[in-house]
Amino acid sequence: MRNWLIGLLAALALPAWAAHGLGMGYEPKYPASFKHFDYVYPDAPKGGHLTLSASGSFDKLNPFTLKGTPPAGMGYSSNGFVFSEYGLVFDSLMTPSEDEPFSSYGLLAEDVLVAPDQMSVTFRLNPKARFSDNTPVLAQDVKHSFDTLMSQQAGPTFRSYWSDIKAAVVVDDHRIRFEFKRRNSELHMIIGQLPVFSRAWGRGKAFDQNVDEPPVASGPYVIDKVNLGKSISYRRRPDYWAADLPVRKGMFNFDEVSYQYFRDRLGEEESMKVGALDALEEGSITAWIRRYKGRRFDSGEIVKAEIAHRRFTGMQGLVVNLRQPRFADIRVRQALALAFDFDWLNQHLFYGRRARTFSYFQNSDDLMAKPELGSDEQALIARLVHKQAYLKIVQGALPRPAETGNTAEGLRSNLIAAQALLKEAGWSYGDGALRDGGGTPFVIEIDIVDRSSEPVLAPYARNLSKLGISLQSRLRDASLMKKKLDDFDFDMAIQILGGSSSPGNELYDDLGSKSAAEKGSQNISGISDPVIDELIEIIVASPDRTSLATAVRLLDRLLLHQHYVVPMYYGKQYYIVHKRNLRRPKAELPQRLLAGSALLTTWWMDPATMSARD
């Protein structure tokens, strides 16, 4: 009776304007009374063992430190958040809905209270929340998690992402307040993405030395078995505290999830075809059409699913290291882009199933730069401190990726234009190679982690060779390649930039000048431009979706005019091959959710087909 009375009094003391969820500049879709997200099957049965694959290897169980490679399934990378992938181990204060641009609902936090002056936000923790060791999740653990991730012992992305947070203050055991250095329109929401772990994890060991101890966290799974570098399995917690919350209803349905590691993609593919894996997302259209065949496919034992999507895909492209003087010249970057023949690739390798990327915010109608400036964009330009610098850069029509029409003449015209640009930049052909003024040949090295990129890079290398440029691809171990990118020790790399449905503070790490010098940041290309920095500040401070979209379109236009990236392409659908005993919701895949994440979180196994092991 006493506990009930205390709970009632606490509820009555809660300010009337505390919220169960937040939307970025709009009213969130789901009311406080909602039962589950629309894109899940709330009555999905629990059980079964899901076996998936991963490439390369892993050498640690702490995903938040810079050095090393964490295992698949954690949901976070050493370079920072992977917001589009759900983690199995860590819960956060709030969790997103995937069918809205940017909305978050209470998970560890029952509700959230934004201060009237917007200079702080307070989260009230769910008293039912428990870590995997059955200890309660307290505000002291939240503060510990935040302070640890903001320290030098964690990767730099966190410090960049939450740089405007002054302090985490424990109000009492179940309330924590984050105080801001300045107003930031999305800070109250992105701090809700904080992954929370127990103060007991590591038992006092320095965080960056806590490598192989399984996390003590509050998520739906715990690490069960580990064969370092080769395999890992996660066991679903039967006592998962949030299993019946609306934000978790119908999700995380497998009793066990395991990942088998392979050195190359072919090993994953063959394991799927012989039934050793339960599902695999295929990225190669050639493989999908030509190699996924055989008796198991004919009998229906293995199913090929093509899942259409409307996802914001961002800019997948070939980025160069701007820290190298040869790539600092915009004419060189333009020439490299002219040699990339997407039209040929789409016909000969992709069966017409790829689409060209034109924007850093591809597939977002309101965020992509338009051919002509709108009146709202012109008004914003007039207010820029760096107005003249911006206008100087964006002169002329909005750049579009080079096209060839899949004709020899089209490619030849592009290469002639590229040759002229390289000559203007001081490069000349001699002794079988393109050389700079000192006689050094133009050689570009690009590292890849598997051979699936080779069919794309080979024709590009052939086109570059006609200009006298040598493109050399090298197969690298994933951990070595990660270290080279962290240290900015590369010439060219394949990267995805942008793509958020609600861009904001992550842009500091992706494109900000400060991150260009911060090893381990996402700004691997080294973009450092005060005009971009100013636009990022405007985006972060935008009070609503309309003003945010205006600033993002200007940023997109600026980035395109700078030719930082050789634009590549994106897929118009996901390709998932899986065993027939797996089921998925009938609802359309929501715009923000990746197919691989949906498989992990919203699919389930037909109970009638579970084996004795399951």
C-alpha cells in the first residue's frame, strides 16, 4: 500500500507538460496511450535461433572505445553511433519511431521535461528498468554513461555530437537533468539516444582498457558465447524489463541471435545457400540474379525477398583525402568524377536496378537542393556572415553527376573534359603516366574489405588509366582498414555521407572543420570550410522543420558545388534471402528502417518449425 501511495504522489507531482515523446518541430504521431508502433506485429511469437553473418572479424566487446572493432549486433561502432541499426545489448533513454522524420518515445525514461528556456532537459527513469545483473537503472548510471562517453577514453564522435551539453546532473535516483551551454533545437532529443550502461561494467577498470568484459546493460539481449574474431551469440533476456512497453511490443522476437564471421562475401553467400545461415542481405545485384539459384530455392526452402523502400539514402560516393595537396584542387576532383561511368555500370552490372545519387540527402523531397534557389533560400543567403564566399562557390547551375548515356562517345567527351581540367591543375602526361610538375605519377590507392567492390572499381580504374591515372585497389582486413581511416591514412575510400531524415548535430562530426583534425571522426575526407560550419550552426539552431529544410538545401548545394565526392548510386529495393520459416510484418517497411535492422527487430520464426535446439 505504501509503495502504491508513493507512486501515486510521484505521478501527481509530475509537471503537466512532461511528454511521453518528442517530435523534431512537429507533434509526434503516437499519443501517450499508444499500444505499439504501426509497423510491427504486436503478437509476434517469441522463440527460435536466428543465425546471421558478418564480414571480417572483431577484437573487443566494448563498442564505444576508438581502438579495435566491436562485434555485429551491438548497434554502435567505435566511430560513434549507428542510429539506423538497433543494438541488442544497450537501451537508451528514448527510442525512435521509424515511420516519422525524427520522433523519440520514452524507453528507459518514462517521460521527458524540456525547460521553458530550452536550456536543459530532464528525464524521469522508469522504476522497472533493470540491468542484466538485475540491479536497477538509476540516474547515477545515466550520468556515468554520459561522462564516460564524453571523456577521452571513448571515441571522438560522442564529444562532437553532444558538445553543447554542459553537464549531466543527478536530481534524484530516477531523475537526471542535462544542462546545455546554449540553445540547440535538437539537443533535448539527441541526448535521449544516450546508450546507458551500469557503473559496475568494468569493475573500476579504465574504460579504454575494458575490452573483453561483456557489457552490463539493460537491453533485450546479453552476450552468451564468444569466439573472439569468429563468432558471437546473444541470448534474449527472459526478464527483459521493457518487453511489454509500447516501444518494444512485437520486437526482438528471437530467443537467440548469433553471428558467424567470414573473411569474404562468397563465404557468406555459400553458407546461406547450404542452409547454415537463416538470412542474408545481398548487396550485389549480379549475385542476386545469377547466383542465388538451386534446389533449395526451387523447393521454397530458401526465399528471395525484394523489399521496396523510400529511405533517405544519403550520398554514397568515392571520397578523397583533402589533406593531400593533389586532391585539394577542385579541378582534380571534378576530373575524377567525370571518369566514373554509372550508366555503363547500371546496364552491365546492375541490370538497371540502381539509381544515381544526386544529393547528400537523396530521396528527401524537402532537403535535396533544387535546380533553382527558392525565395526562402535567397533570404537565408542574405543573412549569412559568409554570404560572399557562399555565392562565389555556388556560381552556375546546380552540379549533376556526369552522364555518358552508356555510349563510347559520351565517355570520350567526359574524359576529354577531365583531361583539360587536369592540365589546368598542372598535371601533364609523360612516360606513360599523368605527372605533376615534379614528375611524380598520379597514383590512387583504395582499400576494400571484400571483393564485391572490385567489379565496380575495375571499369573506373580502366577509365582513369586513359587519363594516365593509376587506381590500385587493395584487399584489407577490416580492422586494419578501420585504423587507416581513423588515422586519415588513405587516398580514396567508399563512404556514405548525409542521409539523415532530420540533419543536425551529427553534421559537426561529418563535415565540421574541428572534426577534420580529430582522428577517428566521421569527417575522413577532411572537409574544413567556414561556410559549411556556419550552415551547420544554422541547421542545428533551426526551430522547426521548414527553416531546417531551407538551410539543409543550401548546405547540399554548397557540398555539390565543391565536388568533394564522386557520386555513385543507391539501391531502389532491399534484397533479403531467408529461410521460409521466417516471418515479417505485413505492414510496409517504414521509411527510416533498414531491412537488416527490421529483420533483427520485427521478424519472427514460425513456431511450428522451431527445432529442439530452439
